[in-house]
Amino acid sequence: MIPGAPEYSGRAMKRLLIVALVFLSTAVLAKDKSQISLDALAVTVPDRSYAYVVLPKGQYVMLRCNSFDRNCSRGLMPGTYTADTDGKWFWIHNELRPIKYQLAKTKSARLYNLQSAEVSRFDYTENGSGKGVIIGELTSGERLHGEYVTVAGGDMSWGTVYGNVYGSRGYGSGSANAFTQSIEGKQRGTGIVTGEKGTILECEYLTSAWTGGGNGACTDNRGNKYKVLF
């Protein structure tokens, strides 16, 4: 016992210990966070829970709002925001209170320009619904965004773009009405992305129902053809 020191009961000591632990954990979390400025792009997002933003070093990324936050349904208006981040989560400040976003879980695809030999990367969401959103950046620096949908079986006007790029030596005839597949377990899909400088990419692809991988083809409104691998 230290002379002159206050005496605490066992319950009081537990409370003090809990307060100390909470303070230390909060200090550690605060230390791991940094404050940044990010730009939300003026684009129409198919799903308002997503936001397309540019980070300080120029990275073009897709964020998804915390599903438990009712403000997610409003979406993120275009503009420059201040955000606290730990690298994965982003607390974006608005007029009311911070809205919690996280880096969206995405997969990547590689887009090969058959005219210029340039290779661009695109990221897309995949949640098992057969549809999702896409973002990407061409080597020219133009940012694009759009969406895709996969159809499991059934009739679908598909094959014009794929046949135009791969020709009759591809997986089928390449006709607009039907594209006869010689590989089992393949599903057809189509996507479209638009760019901030007016580029429009129309894409068709085949994906494996078992692995989720596949290949595709795109053409743009500037006469370029692309092969896609994912």
C-alpha cells in the first residue's frame, strides 16, 4: 500500500482497467489512420452503394458503402471529399457525418488492343448474381466505367462482337442470332463501358460456370478491336 494513494475496490479497478484498454485501442486505431483528399467522379453508377473515386496518387478505384448505413442509398455526390482511411476502409466526410466505405471486392481483366498492342486493366465486381459493375483506365489515361451481365443458357442475341474479333475460328459461327459453342460449361455475357472522353466499348465474353474465368472481345466507337482475358 502506498501512503496517501486512494484505495479502490475490485470493481472500481476493473472499470479503470477497461477505460485504459479502450483508450489505448482507440489511440492505436487513430495512429493507423491517415486523412486524405479524394475525388468522387461525376458518373452514373448502376448500384448507388458503389462510388468511383480517384485517390491522391491517381489510383482509380471502386468503393462500396457499408450496407448497414442508410445513407448508402443516396450515393456519393460528385466532388472532392476529405476522408480518414486505414488503407481498406474510408470514412468519407460529408455535411452530416462520415459515411463508411471500403475498397470493393473485385476481380481483374486484361484488355489487349489488337491495333496498338497496348494492354489495359479493368476491375469488375462478382457476387454470384451474374451481373456487376466495371471500372478501368486505358493507357491513354481515359477512365471508363460500366456494367456487365452473364446469361446462363437460354436464347440471347449474342456473337456479333465476339465473332468480329475472333472470326469463324473462334468458338462458333459469330452470327448475331446464335453462337454455337464447342466448349461445355460456358456461359455468355455482354458488357458496355463508357469513358470520360467519349470512348464506348461494347463487349461479349464466354465464362466458365465452374471456374469463373474466360475470354471475350470488345470493339469501340473508334474502330479498335480488343481481346479480353479474365
